Amino acid sequence: MAVTYDSVRQLQTHIGEAEFSRAVKTLDELDVPEVYTPAAEVKTIEALLGVTPGAFDGYAFRMKASKNSGCKGCGRQMNWLDVCHTALKVPGHTPEFIMETFEGAHGLVLAPPFRMLTCHSCNTVQDCKRERIVRGYNCKGYVCMGG
């Protein structure tokens, strides 16, 4: 199954456990540092998505990023706050859609490879693919490889 979210790109939804596990394993095996989203920035994600404070307690917002993954504009370490900030700029990505995805409404999800992330702090666009910055990320039943 797939969900079209900007009239062109699709999330691969309701994928099997084995396929999802392979994608997470591939992400885990990337020889680049793991980046965790600081608790204060998780609270900002909750505010962006309009959910109750504490809604993301227990989530593991994981990202694999190159050593040069600081924002090119302000130097802040890119993390899931930037993923969510960028997602909200994509047609079809409403806060409700993002929460449905996090909460499993679409089953296990493989997202199409991404290219750009926009810094939440300074709005500088990062070309993750060309610069090999952010290499992939996952949270709960969602994984995205790329960059």
C-alpha cells in the first residue's frame, strides 16, 4: 500500500515486519554518528504538532548524520525538530498526518529518500543529499533513508 502526500511522492505503508527490520538494520549499520533530539527540542516538536506536552515521552527520535551535520546557517545540530519543521512545509503533511504516521495509522512506513531539510532555528535549507549530511532517520514505525 502507499499514501500519496504531495500528489506525487508516496510513503510505502503497511510494509511487512521483515522489510521494515531490514531498513532499520541498514540505517543502524551506517558508519556515521547517531544524533538524538534533545528533550527541549522534543517539546518544540510537540508544540509544532499541537499535541499534549509529554505526548512524545518514550519516543526514540533517532537520526544518523555525518560529522558535518550542523546547520550551514547557524551551526545547530540537525535533528528530528528539523525533520518535522521541514515536513510541515510539504503539501499534504499536516500535523494530523504526521501524528497518524507516528501512531501507526499507516502501519509500518518506509518514506521515499529525502533531499532537503530546513533548519528550525534559522530556516537555512540544507542539501542533505549533495552534502551527505543527514543519512537517515527513524521513529517508532517510520524509517527514511536518503541523504
